[in-house]
Amino acid sequence: MTTTKPEHRRDGMNSYLCVAPDVKLGSDVKLSKFINLYGCEIGDETKIGAFVEVQKNATIGKRCKISSHTFICEGVTIEDNVFIGHGVTFINDRFPRATSAGGKLQTEADWKVERTVVRTGASIGSGSTVLSGLTIGKKAIVGAGSTVTKDVPENAIVAGNPAKILRYMVDNAPADSGAINATE
């Protein structure tokens, strides 16, 4: 694990870290080996696991944990204190195609990035896929292996393919209520 500082070497010469010069790294960011970061912004005290790619125009907030083998594409905003499990994939195009209608390889001019937002304190379980144009609400939990196809409300717990609301976290829930206490 490498702890980065603003003067951390980011010229691509380290064979285990590929961090482009245009990446904005906060203070005390921890980077594992075998990562690919370019054109993105990573907040203070965030930890990035091995085999993670974060594309241009993606933003990760402060004190986040991004587990190994995760793909964060262009247009994704992850706010502060978010947990992203192993092997989570974000999608930024509802209708991906390799070629244009004319049969030529597509360029950035042929499609539009659809933004996705993960709000403060949310958690996304390992192996989940988050489709484009969605918001995962504050302190929401996405169960492992889920496919998120719709917005997830604040404090909701969702799981499945497609992900469905199972229940909500609540503040100060009585111990015998069966609800999950959001303050824990």
C-alpha cells in the first residue's frame, strides 16, 4: 500500500501504479498496487484497492474505501464515507455500441455520458453492478451481487437482480422492533 502526498510521483513510470498526471489526489490517500487512475479526483484519506480503475471525470470523496477489482467509469460521483465492495462495476451508457450507425468505430462524439451519484455514507456490496443515470441515496446499502436499475432511496437496503427494497434503516430503532438501527 502506498500513501500518497501531493508530491507523489505520478508519471506512469511505476510499473505497479498507473496514476496519470491529471489525477487530483487528496492528502493521505492510500493506493494499492496495480491500479489505473486518470483524469479523476480522489478525496482525502480514501483507500483504493488493487486492480481498480477510475476513469476521467469520476470523483471519489473523502474517507471512502474502494475495494479491489472495481471499475468506476466516467460520470460517477461518489460522495464522502462510501464503501464500495470488491468487483463493483458502474455503467455510464444505457445503449453501448462499438460502432456508429455508419459502421465506424464510435468516438466520444457518438454518445453521452449518463451520470451516477452515490450519496454520503452509502455501501455497495461486492459483485454489484450499478446502471447509469441513477442515484444511490445517503446511507443506503446495496446487497452483494445486486444489479441496481433504479434510484435507491436514502437509508434503503436493496438486494437482488434487479435490486428491490427489502427494508429501511431507521434512527433509534427499538432493539425488539426488527428494524435496523441507522446509528450503528
